Amino acid sequence: MTEIIKKIINDIDENKINNEKEYFLFHQYRFEYIFSLLKKYDNNKLLLDIRAHYLHGLLGAFHLGYKNIFGTDIDIFNSISTDRAKKINAIIKNCDLKKENIPFHYQSFDIILLAETLEHFNFHPKKVFKENRQSIKTKR
């Protein structure tokens, strides 16, 4: 098990959210792959995790040294992750992607994750992809 995974499991054990550890362990290999991709980038980049759920992606980014981490999710998940967000200095905002625009209108992100997102859409994701494209930094 990688060091990042061990650190996240320690964070999960401290938080004691029902079924969170089982959820993370079930998806562990997906997160390991995401973290291996994030290792390739400069950790000073601005990272946005859309539908951050339990903030596992942001926890991994934090443990990789990312300092500028942001996330969105619906209120019910953000409310259980507030303490974790504070601990890792993540800026988290509520957003129901079906009804609202991504709430970081004036940020330009280097990396946008949708690792906990697409499988939950019951609407066409064109709007979300368009917003992501507008939010990501482009080389000029």
C-alpha cells in the first residue's frame, strides 16, 4: 500500500464517518491511479475536484504537497467534510451541477478532477464540460 493511501486511511480513521473507510478501500486502486497522475504535475498548480465527495482526491493532493486545492459537492457531503477541508486548507463550495454553475467563476485552474462525478449525472454533461473548459488555464 502506498504512503499516500496509508495517510488517507489515517485521516479516515480520525474522522469516523460511517462506511467511509469501506468506500475508500473499495475505490483504492482508482485513487492510486489518480494520485500517480497528480504526481506528474507541479504541486503549486491550482486543482479543482468537482463533486469531491469525502475529499479523498483532495486529501491525496494535499499529501502530495498541493497547496491550492478546491472542491465542490452538494451540501450533504460538504457538511460532513468541513473539518477535513479546514485541516488541509481546501476551499470547498456547495454546488448542485444539475441546477447551478461551478461556483469558482474567477479562478483559473490547472487541473480539474471529475473522479466522483460522471456516474452520478442524470442529465447531459455538456454544460459541465463547457464550464470546465472555461475554468482551466490555457497556455497563451
